[in-house]
Amino acid sequence: MDNAKNSPRAASASASASNRPSGNTGSSHSLESFPSHRGKRMVSDSIHSALACDDILTEILLRLPEKSIFKLILVSKRWLSLICNFSFRRSYEKQWGAHTRLFGFFVCNFLYIDRPQDGVRRPRSEPALPLLSTCQESDDLVSSGILRKLGYFIDYSDGLLLCGRHPKHYYIWDSVTKYRRQLPQPQKHYKYLCTAFITEDPGPDCGDIVYRVVRANCECRVDVINTISIETFSSRTWTWKQSTLVCSSDFALSPWTVGTVIKEVIYWFGTYRSLAIYDPGFGERRITSIKLPTGKLTQDYEDSILGVSSDGLLQYGQSGKLGLETWVLFKEQDDSSSSSSYTIEFDTHCEYRWMLRHKLSYKDLWKQNPNSGLRSKETQILSFIRRNSDSVFIRLGTSIYQCNIRSKSLEVTPYHHGDFSIPWDFCKVVPYFQKIWPQSPFPTSPNTVKQLL
């Protein structure tokens, strides 16, 4: 054994062993020799596993600004499908707000709705669905001839247009994808009716837009009633369903009006300066009526509009010969005389009141804008500008302006159309704001997303 230890081979092995670090020291030295490679691999694995989870990736993307989101659709098909998913877009808009642009003004002529046999006929020179174009895209839409296949304009929501010919033929049209679909014919015939168009959150398992169309019967009689017959179409079932709403008091809807939908709650104008409120998701078949406010400048009001204020309140506007006024609806507190903001979750057990927010005298508006050269008495309030409490669209003669009520300033909104003339007194002019959001060329169903992983 001693000779073996003293052999040259043993000596060499012993020397090598003496130069080799001990086990613990060797492990420490090995980690220090390659810290970056293993650390990077661990970080890369953690990032990959996190981004492979749709829920985690969604939470990350929801925290990024819009410019970054639009660039990230180039990362992969999976990221493109996730970002373009309707549910993601809804969640993103709740956090950051919707990015829109003014696409144009749709015009609906009430002279031709439910026209009797001996009624006014639309001349061939006047399109059924006029669009006052404000951009190149709307010019292209008019020249494409698509609008001729849609009938009359009724309403729009989340980029979808509801068009058709009352009371049987309705179409849903997407101005971005150019997709048109005809709805089945309603079961009930309403000679005079009101409509409402609602888009809903489809939930995480559905990538398509879910919508409903509500038709309400208007009893055009001297006396009023406390029940309203409605028929609702759902894109989930692709059928119409009939029901009867019970009013809190004797009430009648104003015919040929379109309901304003705020957070899936419908607001219809009623007779005798009233407002009807119907929440389809409340679980009860009832409709509530409240009185509209009366202003000093607009006691002889001629036009009324509804919308959403910058702070999320229901907003009402009316205009008369002397000026215009805007109001917001507040809910009274039960425990104090103070009021809290009305959050569109209507409760029939609470008291609500209107608060005047802005009023504008046309005389003051002319003084503030002496170079406009406008003294027209044909002033019509058209619409609120989306989530803007201070500005409205108004029509002065044949011109459309953005009017800031607070600063009393006017900004013309240029538009152009064909050679046809518009009978403004019989028309409803609706600004169409198109949402800007990337569109995926791939299906967005959950199975498709899994295949893209």
C-alpha cells in the first residue's frame, strides 16, 4: 500500500487532488463562474411562464398606454387575438377611456318613417341613409354604396349600427369590418314605437359583441296608460321575446324616438315632459317615470337630448328660441340633505332631482362670436359630445358647430354631402363617433386562442 502511495501515478493524482478545491468550495466557485447564464435562464423561464398565462398577460396589458398596446399586436398571433378581443377592449376602455374620432353625422328623416300609402315619398335624389362626411373614410363609405342596403339610420353602439325600415326589417352593420347581418322579423306589429340598441359585455369566454334591440309600443291616445308592451331581440338567442312593463304611474312614450343607453339602462322620452327609465338587467318588468326639468331660458323648448357627463352622470339638454340649458340627475341621500352623484343604477325607492349645470343665452353667444356672422333663429341642439359636460353640437342654419357652453365659443365642424337638400325641421342628426381599436383577421373564440399558444 505504501509503495502504491509513493508511485508516480499516485503522486500525480495526489497533486491534482491537492490543487482541486473542496466539495463545498467547488460548488460556490462554480456558481460564481456562471452566475449570468443560470440567472438569466431562471428569469427567462419565470417571464415565459407568466406571459403564457392569459390572465397575467391581460393584467399586464391593461396597465400599458394605448400607443404601446397598438404596437404589441405585432408580437404574435396570440397577442393580436387577445388585444383585439371584445372583452379585453371593454376592460381597457373602462380603465383608460375609449379613443374615438368623429366619423360623420347620420341623418334620419322622420317624414318617411311608417309612411302611409298617400304619405310623403322620398325622392330618388335623396338617399335613405344620408351621411354628412367629416373624414376620408366616411367619404369612401358613401361612395362604396353600402349605405343604400341598410335602409334608414336608427341608432349605434360600440361601433355597430342599427338600421332598417320600421317596423319589420332591421340590420346590424359594423363600419370597421363592413359586416352586415339581417335580424329576424319581429313578432309584434307596433304602429308607433320607440327603439333602443344595447351592446353588452360578453364575458371572458366570448370574443364577439353581444347586443340587444328593444322595441316599445307607443299608445298615441289622449289618455295615458300604466303598461307598455315591448319586444326584445337578443344576439345570444337570435330570437325576439315579448313582455309587458308596468309603469310606476300613468305614462306614455313619445313615438319615433330612440332611447339613450347608459350602462345598459334605457332612457326614453315620454309625453308631458317626462323621462322613462328601464333597466333590462334589474330582474323586474317595470319602468319608472320621472319629470324633466323646466328652465328659464327654455320654457318654450323645442329640442331635447340625453347623454353622459364627464363625471358619469345622466345629462339632459334642451334648447329654445332664447338659449340652451344642460342638467344632470342626482340622487338624494336618505341620511342628510346633501346629494350624491347619480350612477345610472336606478333605484325606484330613492328620490332624484335635477341640477342645472350650464345655461347659455344665444344673445351672449352672438356677442362672444361677432365674426361668425350668424344671427339665425334656427338654432337646434343636436347632441352632447361624448363624456363632455361643457360642449354640445348645435346647428345654426345649415352649419354644425361645437359649442362650448362654459366659454361661449363656437368651432365649426366642416362636413360635405351630395347634392340633395336636407329638410332640417323633420330630421334627426346624430354624430357618429367611431372607436379606434385594432381588428384581428383571426377568430377570437377561446378554442382559437388556445391553438395560437
